[in-house]
Amino acid sequence: MARVGHARVTVLDLSLYDLSLGILEERGILEQVLNIESETDKIELRELLQSVLDPQANLIPKIGEAISSTPHDVIFLSGVGEVYPYIRSHNVLNNLQSTAKDKPTVLFFPGSYTHSLATGASLDLFGCLHDDKYYRAFNILNYEV
């Protein structure tokens, strides 16, 4: 982040995990979820959290609020691994296109990004969970301006 600051680039740093906790807290159910987590069926818990943390209905509006209230040149989006499987990165990216269209977004992802003409692009979470959704993304590791 120091190098970005020295380049006079203002970063809006957002964590999907922190945003999710904020949504649960705003709805007044964070403590309840924490209390029932150990004794609730994992599928039931996943369905509950996926409903409450739905990207289109809940998460993207929160990101939109941050985008409109914070001056920035680029958006850093992290916390993908912490919110899996409740929030899927392809759902966030697909829904974010209409909200974060004016500035670049960098997704920090615990895994690998692959792209080929034959199979398209995919994000492989933790290097083993293959998600063959289409992404309008590219790997910035070897990107030159």
C-alpha cells in the first residue's frame, strides 16, 4: 500500500468479510448467527447466510455506498476466502459491474486465475475449487501500463 500511496493513487480498500459482518450486525442477527453456528446444520446455515448476504440485494449496495462516499482511484476487494461458500466471487464480480464501472477493481483472491481461449476464464479458489464462470478479468501480475 505504501508504493500505491507514493504513486498518488487513492485506494478504497474493502473486505467482503468485514462488509458481511456489518450487514449481519445492522440486521441485528450477528450474535444470533454466532450462537447457533456450532449446532446448526451447515446447509441450513449456508442458506441463511446466502440469503442475508445476497450480493445483488445486500452486498453490492453496501459497496456502492462506500464507492460514492469515499474518493478513490482504484478499489481493492479482499476477504474472498473468508466468506466462501456463503458468498461466491463470481456473483460479486457479476453484480459489481454496474456499480463499480468508473474505476478499476482489484480482487485479492486466495487461489489462481486461469484463462485460455478454449475454456475461458476461471478463478480456482484455494487452488483446488474450480469455478468455470466467465470473468471479465485479467491477472495483473504481469500487466504493464
